[in-house]
Amino acid sequence: MMLRAKLRTTTCLCLCSLLAVPAYAGDAVKEVRVEGNQRLEAETIKNYLALKQGEEVTQYELDTGLKKLYETGFFSDIQLLSEQGVVTAKVVENPSINDVIFEGAVKIKKDDLEKELSLKSRSVYTKTKVQSDLKRLLDVYRRSGYYSAEITPQIIPLDQNRVNLVYAISEGPRAFIEKISFIGNASYNTQTLQKIISSAPERWYQFLSDTDKYDPNRLQYDQELLRKFYLENGYADFKIKSAIAELSPQRDAFYLTFTMEEGEPYKLGTVDVATKLPPERVPDLKPSITTYVGDTYNATEVETSIDKITDVLGDNGFAFVEVTPEIKRRPGAEKIIDLVYNISEGPKVYVERINIFGNLRTLDNVIRREFRLSEGDAYSTSKLKRTEQRLNNLGFFDKVSVERKAGSAPDKTQVDVEVAEKSTGEITFGAGFSTADGPIADFGIKERNFLGRGQELRARAQVGGRREQYDLGFTEPYFLDRELSAGVDLFKTVQTVQDNSSFDRESLGGSLRLGYSLSEHLQHQLRYSLQKNEITNIDANASVYIQQQAGKDTVSMLGHSLIYDERDNRFNPSNGYSWRFNQDFAGLGGDNTFLRHELQGEYYFPIAKQWTFASIASVGNIYGIGEDVRINQRFFTGGQEVRGFANAGIGPRDITTRDALGGNSYYAATGELRFPLGLPDELGVTGAAFTDIGSSWGADSTGVGIRDDSTLRGSVGLGVAWSSPFGPIRIDFAHAFMKEDYDETELIRFNFGTRF
């Protein structure tokens, strides 16, 4: 008798398996044969069948072996024959893929398409996996806006049961957002709401962004932005009924429609706190509440108040405290909301364990030393947030996620830190122009996380029309495994000031520095520097007071700095303040003996959304001990500090030769209002209105022809800044309305630079 099993669909196989009843009790297995295999060894196929010689073969055993063979994905067809104890497996192998080819892929890089494939070179071809890959490829094109893209898989047979898999791609035009409509908006017009959401209709100037490309995730985000906007402006009943994206028949344009119910704006009637926490352990929470009676209801301020209350309570050991806002609408025509912050008590919690994930290169201790709390400490919400901020400020990671989880007991918690590392090595090349230094070329190499230890190694060369500077530096942020920042710097500077003072100057030297924290925002730095300076290339017609400065000198200088920084962002601040006090003493050897003090401060205050007032001031003095201060150590004040004046345009001057001599004292202050210009945010163009004041005086040189006084100078002006893809660009137009007749002025100051 012959037993035959052939399966082409898994449905039949599952049915046979469910029956699980032997079709017959046949002969004992004498031999297992394999036919049709090309790449797979016969023994491998026999192992999948799992038929043992000497045992009887049943229908159930054939079905089971058949299922195992199909599950490998190596075969397109299998037949099992059993006759007189000889079991024969006739197989048709799926071909192997020699190469995967993309034809017509122009808009999307082939490398990006290949990342989506499960079938690659040397994989076994199956129709199911091709269809799965095809869906993923189409998703890539749709995410990039190509909704009319068509992809056809094609098979090109080769010898030895191999094939080339070809995806023939017709990309079609990109589908942009053509129009955005709002329905139900009575209080705010379309132009206002358009600025709130992140999606935007296609415009010629948006080539630098992708906001005019339809993205389903962005559509969801836009709905949240609309809700946030209305809830910030008192519309507590606001609802979005629908958000629809319609694709044009030509599949080249989208039409977005938001349908909403605004409701009416509410004001706050009462604001209370309800808590059962022990009063002796709870500080005053009123300073943490930013919602006030009579104000328009603002959901964002409610969340801000909740965060501040949670932080304050977290600092007092309440780790899992829950603050829930309760909103009570008063009945009647008057739109009033009574707000209550309900606080539920949680147990005092301690940090049981800190777990770190994702750091393949950065050492664990580099991450752990940034923590503001340790294992065994009382849990603190604000310290955990500060930890996350410090980890982000390292610049070593693309993403930092800090989460707390329940510990092994109710009074214990675990902290999980997951990081995604990024490249910390930089090779930069820059080019630009500034009014101060003329054309500039800049080349640098930097590694900010050397050997994963958090150390910084850098080298830089900057060559300009009026200045050359070369730097080499190394910083160890945790010297001797303590919170001490130690570093060494070597430098060489060559600068021409012929336009201002008729000479060139050159400095060569190095410095050692050590910094440490006195508190979370206060740092102290110590430094020692040794440098050799030379005044050269003095013009024959230069001031006699400059000609007297010709020659070389050595400066041996010890200094320190106190730095306090509470700005919200070090690079583009909009809130907070900082100040820095520098003090240097020269005289530990060398040819110069002087004492120099300098104080700098910044204050930023947000007036409205994207409107910031900035106040910046600095003052300095250098005092020669037993000798005059050399010209290359004096303060040269001008366009960098007080716009509207040329470089070194303010201060002591030889009016006969027009040479600036530099002052021993100076002060400068700026008040600047930064504001949007009404252009789309993605252009990155902002405006500024400013007034600068300052003065410089007190040169040691005295004599006929020298003008030196401390009268106030002042200017007003307007500026435009552009965060261009080529680097930051700023143009300032300033008029000096308070000046002396010997000062040097300028109308326009231009700065441009970029890094590649």
C-alpha cells in the first residue's frame, strides 16, 4: 500500500493535524529518500521529517513532518510518498535572492529603502515576504509625501535556482498641503489658527522645512496644539469634532479641514488647595501656584502649578504625590470656574536602585556622576529633573529618558535611565565675515567624550583678514574622581590693529585651569597662564605713545572667576539671568605687574510669546602696580560692546594720528527687545530694537594730543537676525547719538559665519 501526502496550503495541514488520527498503520520505515533538493543537504531535510527507521509511519507523522518543512520557508512545494517502508520527500526549493535592485528610486535614497527590507541578498525568496516588504516600501514613500508612488516587484531568474528581485518604482509627484480650513472658529480667524498648528500650506519659501508635507502624526499633533491654544485662552469647553485630510483625485495635494466647537471663555472665580498631608511637613504652596483669581482660565498655567507643587512636595520626600485639578463650572450665564488643587498623600520614598541602559560607549560612572541623588537618598522630583537636564547638557546623547518605577517595597523606588548615544567627534570647517575681523576661515577637530570618559580634546585654527588664532586644549570634567573640572590650553594669536592703532600684536602661551561647583548654579574657576607678547609692525607715522610700546614682554598671571547661571538656555536664552566676575593678578614673575577686575551680567525676561527683553552689562578695570599698563592689556571698547561705534572707536585716542590707545577702565550696557517679524517661524528671521551705552577711559599715557575722558556714549538701532542653514547671520543698523568729536563711528555692523 502507498501512503501519499501533499500539501499546498496551511489550511489543509491544520485540518489534518486537528484530526490527529493515524490514517493507517503502514510498514516500518526502512529508508527515507530526498529528491529535488539543490542547496539544502538531504540530511537536513530528513532531520526536519524526524522519521526513525524501524518505526511504523502514520498519516499524522507525515503531516507533522510536512508542516515542519513548510515552516522553514525553504520550499514552494513538497510531496511525501510512503511505499513498502520507503518514504520519499520530493521538494521544490524556493530560489535564493542574488541581488535586490531598485529601479526608478530617485527621491528616496536606496540605503533608506534597503533598511525596510526583510528579503536581502542571499535570503530565500518567498511571496509572503515580498508582499510584506512591498507594504513597508510604500509606507516609506507615503511618509515622505509621495502618495501616488507605485512599486511593482519583478523576478529575474538566474542559474542555480537564484533570482534577482527587482522593485520597479514609479515615484510620481510629491503631495503637498494645498489648503487648510477651519470650521466653527468664531473667536479666532484662519490666519491666527494657521500660526498655531505645525502644518502649513505649500509656499515657495518653505524649501527649508517639511511642514507643507502631510503627515498623519503631525495632524494629531496639530489637534493637540489647537486644544492647548484654546485651553490657554479660557475656552474650557473647546472640542475638536474632526480633523480630516483629503487627497486630491490626482494624488498630488492634500486638503486639511479642522471642525471645532469653541465654547465660551472662562475666568477663575476661586483658587484653593485641598490636602490631607501632615501640616508640619508641608511647606507653603501658595508661591508655587501661578493661577490667580480673576485671571482667564489657562490650562497650561494649571499644569505649571501642578509641576511646581509636585516639585516642592517631592523635595520634602513625597515621591508619588498626586495633584489633581478639580474644575467646577458655576451655573448661570456668567462663565466662571472655581479651581481646586486636590493633593493626595503618598509614602516617603527612598531610591533603592539606579539602572542605566543604552550606553554602549559612555562609561557608567560618567552618567552616574551627573545624578543629583544617589541610591539610599530620599527621593526628590526636582533633583531627578535636574539630573535629566544635566545629562542632556553633556551633549553625548540624542535622547535621555529618566523614569521612576516602584521598588521592592512601598517606601522604595527605582530610577531607570535610558540613553541613546550620538557621535561626539566633530570635524568642522567654517567660513564667514565679521566687521571686527574681516573674512574668516575656521577649522577645528573636537572629541567631547574621549574614550567614553567624558573628557574633551580639541584643536582649532582660525584665520581671518585681521586675526589668526590657534588653540589646543584638553579638559577632564571630573579630575581625581571629584567634581573638579581641570584643563590645559595652548594658544597663539596674531592680530593686526593697523586700522585702529597702527600696530600688530602677537601672543603665544598656555594656561592651566581648575573649576568646581559651589552650588547647583554657582561655579568657581581658578587659572594660571603664562604668555609671551610682542608689539610689531608699528607704522612709521604711528603715535609716539604706541611706538614706545614696541618690543616683547612676558606675562605670568593667576586668576579666578565666579560664575552664576540660571538661564533657561545657554545658547538662545529667553528667561533667567547670569553673571560672571573675573579677577586676574600678573606679577608672579614676568615683565608685567597689574590687577584686573571684570564683571559681566545678563538678564532675560519673556514679555510675550517670542518677545524677549535682554539686558546685558559689563564693567572692567586694570590697575598697573608700580608701572604703566602695556597697550596689549588695556580695554579697547567699540562696536562689539556699543554698536554704532567702530572697533576701538571709544576711549583714549591720539587725535593727531587718530590711533586708539586703549583704556584702563570701561563699562558697557545694552537693553534689547527681540521680537518676531511676522514671517513664518521656519524661516528663523527675528528682529531687535536696542540701545547701547558705554565708555572707556584712563590710559596711563598722557601728553599733548591725547584725548581721554569718561563721558557717556550712547547709540540706538535696529537689527535683523537670521538662523540660516548656512549659519547665524545678523545685521545691525545703529546711530551714535551721544559721542565725542574724536570717537570713530560706523552705521552698519555685519556678522556671518557657518560650520560644515
